[in-house]
Amino acid sequence: MYVNLPQAAAIASANAAKPIPPEKLGEVQQNQGLAATVMLQPDGILFRGISWLHPESDQMRVVENNAQMMPELLPTDTMLMILGGNLARLWQEYTRSAEANPIEIIDAEWVRRALAQTTGLDLEADLLNWMESEFSIAMIPAISSTDTTVPFALSLMVRATDRRAAVETLKELDEIMKEKYKYQVEESQITDVSGADREVIVWTPPFGLLNITRGWLDDNIAFLTVGAPVAEAIIPRPQTEAASPKLPSLATSDFFRQTVPLELAPHNGHFFIDVDRVFAPNILTFLIVPLKKPC
């Protein structure tokens, strides 16, 4: 497969309900091409692709291959994972190109306004300013089907590049949820596999339909889970030699290792999905969530 990106963008803009602004269309012209191959494998289909800029382009892509450890922190039965090396830069690059994308998935300006209106926080200044490192977004199945009405949890993990700023923002968010939305915000203890108690913060909404838990893992990694109570599945493993053999994680799962080509190293991120489980009727029912602003 080969796509002439400038021509494709021009055609898409001409036929889109929301044409690309001329100044943004000019930026798209710097993306010269996209090519991909599809290869049949014994256990599936392997896609390999490459895109490149025009030789005279003034754009510069920052490459950081530091997305490495998150699969080690997720449980083996994780159903979906999006892994990247710098959440703040990913958002910056997305918003820069979103106006030139006639099929943008997320309305960035709506996300900013929604966050400001509901919490009073500024997305870039209060949150993304300490999220300039590795992150993962994951879907984790409930540990038990008897203690929750939601069969999974959505998990966000981010390695904080400024822990002090992160702690201040998260404490402010605790107060907002408690005072403005009448959530019950309490400290709780979860015992990790080494027997040590780990402190977490649990937000319980007024009607108690969801479990929202936040806390810290090792290496300055902040986590937040929404849905079923799954914090016990991601509380950090001991990192000492005495902890051997290593406990199972998504990284050690045969299914994950067969799905994600290990020869692609170094890498800046991964996308992994267990299609059968994510699109099962009991899961799919809960995933109908609008990503864009209402029409």
C-alpha cells in the first residue's frame, strides 16, 4: 500500500463536511508519503509501515524510545493497552495536526473546555506539564465478578517527571471531587505481594456505581483506575533479587508476546488489544462513550 499524503489530504478536505483550513493544509503538504506491507503469518497478519516527510520540510520529529516498563506493571489478563513514551508530547502533536485531519477522533478544544468546566484544572498547565514520560492506558478485567457492576476498569499510568507538581494537582483534584461532586474521598491500604501496605486514595461517587482509585507505584508512576476495583492487580511487584522468580505480568504473557513482535526494538510504544474479550457483549455495552462533543 502506498498513499500520497498531500494529494490524499487535499481530496479528503475537498469532500469533508469540515474542510481543512488553508494554512493547516499547507502543513499537511510536508508529509510526503505513507507505505505499508501486509504479510500473512502462521498465527495472524503482520503489518509494517513507514511514513516520511518532504526533504525540504521544516518539521522535526523528536524520537524517544523510552516506553519500556509499563507492560511489566499490568496483569497478564489485560484486555487492551496503549503504551507511549511521552504523553504530553503525544497530545501536543495530536492537537497540532487535529485541525488538518478531517476525521479527527477527539475534539481537543472540547476536552480542554470540559476539564476546565468540571474541575477548574488546565489540561496543559496542571496535568500534562508533569506527564512528559512513559504512560499506558489499559483495560483490565475485574478481579471478581461478585463485587462490581462493571466488568472491567480503565487504567491510566504515567511516570511523573515532576512528582511534587503531580502530588499537588492530584490533592487538588481530591478536594474538587469531595467538595463539588460530593464524592467520598478516603485513604485505604492495599497489601502488595511482598506483604507491605501500599496507600491508595479511593473516590466513591454518591451512588457508588464505580470504583475510582488512585495511587503511586515505584519509579514515580502515578496510576488512576475507573470501574471495577483492580488496584490489587497493579500494585508494584518487589524489585529485589529476593523476589525472583518474577511474577507474571502482561509482558510475560504468551498471548502478548505472540501478538507484539519483539524484534521491533527499540520502540516508542505499543498498541495491544484482545479482540475477542474487548468486543464481548458484556464488555462492549459499557464502551459506548462519546469521544467528540455532542452535535
